[in-house]
Amino acid sequence: MKKILIVDDATFMQKVTSGILSIRYRVLCASSGQEAVRMYEEEQPDLIISDLYMPDMTGLELQRTLQDKYERVVPFVFITSDEREESESRGLEAGAIDYIRKPFKPEVLLRRIDNAMRQIENAEQIRGLRTVLETDPMTGLLNKAFAQKTLMEVCQKESGVLMMVDLDSFKLVNDLYGHAMGDKVLIRFGEILRCIIRTSDVAGRIGGDEFIVFCRDVRDEELIAQKSKQINEMLLEAAKELMGADMNIPLGASVGAVIAPDEGTDYPTLSEKADKALYQVKQNGKHGYAVFREHALSEHKTGSVSNTMDSIRMILGERNRQRGAYALGFENFRTVYRFLVRTIENYHRRMELVLYTLSGDAQAVELFGEILGRSLRRSDVYTQNSPNQYLVLLLEIQPDDINIVLNRIQTNWDKDGTGDQLRIACESVPLEI
């Protein structure tokens, strides 16, 4: 049953109005604007019927208070004994659905409230349809088409900063933790973007792990730096919450920014410039921001690391060095494999390529991968190259030691795994010159 909140400082009018409407609706009553604010938070009524003139807080003030607090349109119908036309105009201009004068006939009141409810339902259906057409279903941000349409208009009329935001090393999340975890990270990142911008700003998802943001009236580079730092800190915190404190993926965000209208008012031009700034960040260590300038890029890395050998090592190096083997996505594993084959050819080194083929449920296969990584040495490398296969590179290993490593993996699986829920086939081949 739809809920209506009646707000009137006259108890008699509360009873009259409630008596008429309660045959069709669930009716709540408040005697003041302050009481109505509290009741709205608790009950979330579908419609508020308010007296226009009340002591302490008028009906118009109540409407503004609720809409400012909840940042959405709150359906109102005003009731008053004031005969002046300007009162009716003020109520309707404020966005009221209807304006009813006292005294009223019961059948007239009921019919007009029924009409108001139908208007609300129609508006909700339209808003729901627009939401489906305009938003990205995963993150709740604007989808690519509507974000671009909105920004075409915004960039022409508003000053501010346009930011292209791209997640760093996101592919490793999908490779190592699965696409379901990747979806969780994207959902959380959408929440992070909404958290660091205002409701008047624009944010959309324009690709798999690519986002775009326009912050109105932001022109200070220091604010861009703060937002970039916030994004990276909040993303890392969320990633560790979702994937565990020992998560070692160098997950972060790179931000390419451009100021409007300094660098133009045309969205395609501005987005191209922001994309150039983003590329600059990607080429200089990621996890930071750059602001496009016509004659130079202002580039920064979170942490202000300079281009010394120490900083280069920091950029190239492994973050949060883990115990056990080095887990890689298949493409990166293939690159490492090709490089090491060259090393073998040139320096007469030896390594072993091991293939594990598994039969069982997905959860058991995933658990085997975790145990595999913990059982190998830190100098070894492994990847999940298909839903039921893992590839391992055992580096600098002698033939007599291979069975020791493979037996250790099997022993740890027997100890910590799910026993007969998984059938394991293992084969290996030496790579040596």
C-alpha cells in the first residue's frame, strides 16, 4: 500500500485529511516540519501532503530541506486556505504536483491525490527506463554513449577539469583471481569515483577499465593531484579488502587531465588531449597523474619519485614482494618464457617446464593454484593458462631435484587441499642446451 505523510500543525485537519485518504492509502501524520523530516527518514513515504503555512518551518521550506538532504525530487502536494494566486504559483514553481485549497470535498481530495500518485508512478517508470538507457549496469556510472553526450554539452558551457582514468594492472586481477573478482573491483571503483566527486560532477565508464570524469569549476592542479592520490589510496585499500592483505598485484589508477576552456571547449579535442596526458603517466611509472598543456605536459607520479636509477628500479620492481613463486598472466608468462629460452641458449642454463592438468570443480582448481604458488621457490614462475591447467617454469634446477619439488607440491595439496575432489596429471620437459 502506498504511503502518504500529512504535515499540518492543525490536529483537526490531520484527522479530516487522514480519514478521507486512509480508505486507499497508508497515512502518517506530522505536526511540524521538523517532525516531518524525522518521519520521512524513517518511513520514506511516496507522497507528502503539507500545509503551505506553518510556524517554524513552512511547507516550501520543508520541501527544500528534504530535497537538499536527499538530493532528489520529493513529491509534494500543498494544501492551504490562502486564496491568493501568488501562493499557488509559488507552490507549483517549487515543483509541487498539485495545490489544493481548503476547505475541500472528500471526493475531490481523493481524486486529486489519486491523480498525483499516478503522476509519481509514471515519472518513476520514465526515470527507471532512463536509468537503464543511460547508466553502466555494473558500476552505476554513466555508460559510454550517455557520458559522451553529456560531456559534449558540459565542455562547451562549463569550466573545469576533464580526467581520463585508467586502471593499472587490472588484467592481472582477472588472470589471477577470475573475472568475478574483476567485476567486484570495477564495482568498488565506481563507488570510489562517486565518493571523490560531487553530485554536480560527471562520471562515466567508457571501456572495460577506462573511466572519464568532469569536475566542474576545478582548475587547480593541486586538487587534481589530491584526487589522483585519493583514488590510488582508496583503490589499494579496497583491493586488499577484496583479495586479501597479501594481494601483490600493483593495482592502481593513472589519470590524464586537461583544463577546460583553457585547452578548448570541444569534447573530442579535450578527450584526445586528456588521453595524451594519460599515455604520459603510463610511460612514467603509472599510479599518478599528468595535466595536458599545449606546450608541455605537467607530469607527476604519486609519491613524487624522480627519474633517477633508484626511481627506475622502484618503477620496474615488484611491489609487496611475496613468498612463493611469481604468478603471472599467460601473456606475461609467455614473454618471460621466451626471454629465458634465449638465456638458456646463450649461457647454457637449465630449466624445466611443467604442465599440470586438473579434473574437478573450479573451486578446487583455484585452491590448487594457491597451494602451487606457495610450494614453489621465489625464483620460479607459474600461470593458469586455461581453466584446468597450470604451467610452471622451474629455473636453475637439476634433474635430481625436480621430483623433490613436484613431491612437495603433491604433499602440500594432500595436506591442505580437498583430496579426491581433484584429479591431477603432471608432465614436465627439460629446456636446456
